[in-house]
Amino acid sequence: QLVQSGAEVKKPGASVKVSCKASGNTFTNSDFNWVRQATGQGLEWLGWMNPNSGTTDYGQSFQGRVTMTRNTSIGTAYMELSSLRSEDSAIYYCARGVELAGVRFYFFDSWGQGTLVTVSS
Amino acid sequence: AIRMTQSPSSFSASTGDRVTITCRASQGIGTYLAWYQQKPGKAPKLLIFAASTLQSGVPSRFSGSGSGTDFTLTISSLQSEDFTTYYCQQYYSSPYTFGQGTKLEIK
């Protein structure tokens, strides 16, 4: 189970940091991905982070603005998005990738409840 | 980036109907294709991965097929809880992209 932090309201140009806590001893099981969804719109993948190594891969649309980190001691992953603009207003989900026979796949079998981020002056 | 196109964008059907949703990739993705169901106010739920493998716990009325660029999600007999939105997603290459969604509505 993944539990995310609460809703945020930010001004344009600010940054937001969303957390995603994994339950039990599952933190290192598979990569953490972040997916967002603007109101009434589709799903957009932002990137992934490996909880063991901290290695990341960011979508090109978000390069330079997104940072994914983790705190292994508390089993929590973070996604920080900077230079916010109104178009970044969306629900942000963390989601686990899947590892099968030692191979990592980037479809998502477990999702957080979502965090609403509103960017408004 | 690989573009995923779903059709139709919305569709009206009745309980008990058999429905098929199509997803087309802008380039070949093998069978690296997943389907999700999303209900209003909820996170997406994984239905199918590897184009045709049913996720554990998903009812057998859901099935998937296809490879390369053309894929389908079929619901063999619509139940009331199936009237919601469906997304396909390719995980062949980064960035991992989704279709725009198909909304199933009650006729």
C-alpha cells in the first residue's frame, strides 16, 4: 500500500514536494514512478526512481524541473516539481513498477491515493 | 515519444453487451502494453499487462490481445461496475505513455 501526502496549493514559480510512503517492508521491492492527471484529462508519466540505488529516469517534458528522491530509513519516496505553472495543477500519483524474474517493467500494479496540487496566484 | 491512440474516446453500451476498445501505438511495442480501469476520484487499477495477461483478482470477462502496434481490450459481458474510463499504456520505451482514455457510458 502506498500513502501520499496531502493536498498542496502553490503560487506560480514555487516548488512542491509530494511524499509517498510504502507500507511494511515493501519499500525496496520495485521502482517508484510518478504519474499525474489534470482535472478531466488523461495520465502523464513523470519518471521513476529506484529505491535501492536512487537512480532516476525523468520524462523529457520534466527534465530540469523534477527531482525524485527517497528516505530509506522511513520507507518514503519523494517527487519535487519546481518552477510551477498553472498547467502543473493536477493530481499526482505515485505508483510501483513491477519486477518479474529480476527484470523491471514499467507498468504499475500499486498506486497511491493521489495528491492534488493546485497552482494559482 | 511513442504516441498511444485509443478509440473510441467514448462509447455507450448496455449491461450484458460485449465491447471492444482499441489502442494503437505509433511504433511497434511488441506486447509491452497494459490496460487500466479508472473510476471517478480513484487511482487507476491495473487490469492487464503484457497485452493479454490478466492481473490477479481481475474478473475473467476482461481480456486483452494484440502485438506490435494494434491492441484490444474486450469486456465480454458488461456489468454495472464496468461503466467507467479505460486507459492503455506502453512500457516498451521511456517516456512511458498512455492513451487518452475511453469512457464507457450506459446507454
